[in-house]
Amino acid sequence: MEVLDFITMAQRMVFRNRRRYTAVMAAIALGTVGFIIIRTMGDSVEAKLAENLEVLGEATVMKAEWRNHLGNLHPGEFLMRDVERLRQIPNLIAVAPVMTIKSVTASFHKSEMGCEITGIDQDYWKTQTPHLLSGRLINAVDVEKRDRVCVLGKDVVKNLFRGADPIGQAIRIDHIWFRVIGILGGVQHEFISSAIFIPITTAKGSFQGLDHIGEIYMRVYNWDHVEPIHNQAFATLQNLHKGYEEGLRIIYHPSRVKRVRMLVYVVNIFVYASLAIVFVLGKVGLTNVMLAAVQDRTREIGLRKAVGATDSLIRLQFLFESVLVSLGAGFVGVLIGVISVNILKDQLGVEISRYVMSTSIVVDLVVTTMIGVFAGMYPSLQASRLDIVTAMRFE
């Protein structure tokens, strides 16, 4: 019963002096909100950034190909079994086989141009920077049905259609007619801007020389996985092409990954340092508030000692009040943080990890509890050391 009375008394004292604690609770709650948002949204935002390959300079994209040099005999092509094996590698979220020939002629009415034909499947778009300007992209249904549809780079549109709308039009590529279903926009490499993309199943056997997979594009979940997945993908392809290992290579950009990782690292340091400052200010503010509380309640402390309260009980009372204030602010911050994360994830279009959110909440509540303990230790010690006679005479 004494323990319950003690806890109830501390709660009442905190509630009675709530105005005194408002500012410090706001600081602790703000730190809690920031910590939960940054910790929970961090991985999701990094993954979302990795999707924006134009900004990252394609840091998360790799390309497997055969090196051609004198004395290096190799088949010069990949097989679908290679693609299927690569797709089994964790954190490799897009594996796109590519067939390419450069010497074809495309025509529309009286316009014609030499261009490149690229046979792809639906995963190819996840590995490249251009976005869809109009129409739609080649999808899994087109690949499965071997449809004669195509998507055009911007140079092809400019030279063939000269301002006309290509969507739905039929163009002839050498001797075969294709229907235009999409136009690419955004930043385009030369090999994309002058290319016509068709389903890889349609490409096989339709054009002379367009009958084998020459390259495989791969996109990694985020930049932290690029190096290990590069090594794993390279080992996988070497095992599948015994005797031709020297002819294989996987092109990737470790310098770009390093720059991106350094940028994110610097930003994280700045953000977490700012949050740490907020927590420290909250601790200092809470310590000062508790010291002021001891000063204001000197007569109360003397009276409690006079009726039998021990020094340890006085220490525990003020320590518990400090922890109660800190934890109360922490719970308010957790509530606001969780609401904010759920709002932000919808606005940013990202998925969050419930595990990361749960651990963030636990870590934050532990930290706020420690803030309450450390902030209340010195004031509670000061309160317990007050002399009964001096405290009773205090005005």
C-alpha cells in the first residue's frame, strides 16, 4: 500500500506542476518524434532513392557481358537459365536479358532512319533511367504473347514522325510491321534514344542476328548491396559457363556507390547529431526544472521528513517524478511519431518496416527513461540532503 501511495503522490505532484514541465516535455517529445521518423523512414527512403537512378547515376545497376579480345574464345551469349539463376539472388530485384542489333531500317510513311532494335522483357524498365512519356511500356503479357509492339526512344520519334503522335501508329522495321505503344522521356543514353524496343520473345528469329542474349542488366535493392551482389552474380555466371570464365565481366560503378554512401552517411550524422542535441537539451532542461522544484518545495520536504519520511524515500519521490515527466513526454512523442510516419509513407510512396518502427519505439523509450533517471539524480539527492529544521523555516 505504501508503494501505491508513493506512486500516486508522485503522479499528483507532476500533474499539479504540469505547467512547469511543459517546455521540457515538448523538447523531449520533439526529439522522440524526430528519432522515430528518421529511424523508421531511413531504410524506406534509401530504397526509394535507389529507384531514382537518374539522381544516383545508376549506382545500383550492373551489366553482365562478354569481353571480346584476341585469344579469348567464348560463346558470346547468355542463356535464359543464366537469367533465372540470377533472379534467385536475394536483393537483386530486376534481371533483364537484352538482345540487340544495330543495323536495321525503320520507316513511317515517307520517313525512314537507321536505328537499333533491342529485344527486352518487362524487367528492363527497372534498370534504366528513362521514364514513360506517353502510352505504355512493354509488359509481361506482350512478352508472353510475342506481340508485335514497340516502344520508341526520343530520336526515333523525332526523325520518323516529325511532330505527329506516334501512339497507335504502325511502323515498318525492315520487313516487319510493329504497332507503337509507348514513347520514352527523361534523360536517355544514346543507345536508348536511337533504339526501338520490342518484346524479347518477338525479337527471337524475327531479325537476322537478333537471336541470342548479349547482355544482362541487373538492379540491386540499394547501394549497400551492390558489392556483395556483384561478387555473387559473377560467381554464379562463372559456374554456369565453365571454361569461359575469363570472357565474363560484370560492369558496375563502385565509385558512384561510394559517393552516394558518403553523402547519405554525412546527412545521417548531421540528423542524428541534431537529435542528440535535442535530447541533451531536454535532459539539461529537466534537471533545471527538477532543481527548481526542490527549491520551491523545500518546506514540503522538511514536513515530510518531520513525519518520518526517510532520505531514500525523498530521493525516490523526486527521481520517480523526473522519470514520469520524461516517459510521459516520450509516450507523447511516440504517438505523434507513429502518426507522422504513417502520413509520410503515404506522401512519399514508400513501405516501412514494422520491425524497424518497433525497435525505434523501444530504443527511444529506453533513452527517455535514462534521461529521466540522470536528470533526476542530482535534484533528488539535493532534496534528500536538506536539513529538517532549515527546510521547515524556509520561506
